[in-house]
Amino acid sequence: MPNLDLERSASGPLVQAFSGNGFRVDGVVHATGLKLTPLAAHAWVAPRFADLVADDLADLVALSPAPEFLILGTGATLCRPKLDLAVGIEAMDSRAAARAWGVLRGEGRWIAAALLPLDQP
């Protein structure tokens, strides 16, 4: 299980490692998907990327205050989402998204993330 070796310079959850098809946060493996806010990590039974709709991410967009943007980890490869959200979306493969989350939270950025499992697509 590769560690990400990120320093915890911002409060909140950080992805510590990749584990199988999922992600480890605070010692808990999330294999079916992961939603991250600056305050918490939540297990997510993520839909397949092709079935992803704006409603699947509505809880992240509705954060208060609103996130600067949403990082969308699209699984093992980068896919371009066709979603209309009230915030911008930065799409990347889920490994890159997990690393970007740590870097941006380390800068104190108020963002949200949704990471699809690594076995997608």
C-alpha cells in the first residue's frame, strides 16, 4: 500500500494511502468511493462514471461556505465529466485527485472532493 507522505498542515482529513481499489483515510479504507470536505471524509457508494449526475455531488456543492471548486477523481483514468454544478470541477484520475487534495488542503484551500474507486473505468 503506497503512502502519500503528505504533511498534515491543514485540519481535516487527508488520504494517507491507496489501498486496493480505494483510499485509506485515518486508518479506514474506503473501497467504494470517497467524498471529502475540509471537515470530514465520508464513504461513498459511487456510481460508475458514465452514470454520474449532478445530484450525486449535490451535498458537496451545498457546503457552507461553498467550496472554491470540486476535485473529481474519475477512477483509474481521466474522464471529462459533462456536469453542470454551481461550482467549478477539476477532473483527474483518482490517484492524482487524492494527491491534489492533500496539496490544496495543505494550502488551506476550502475545497471538496469526490473520488471514484480505482477500478473505474
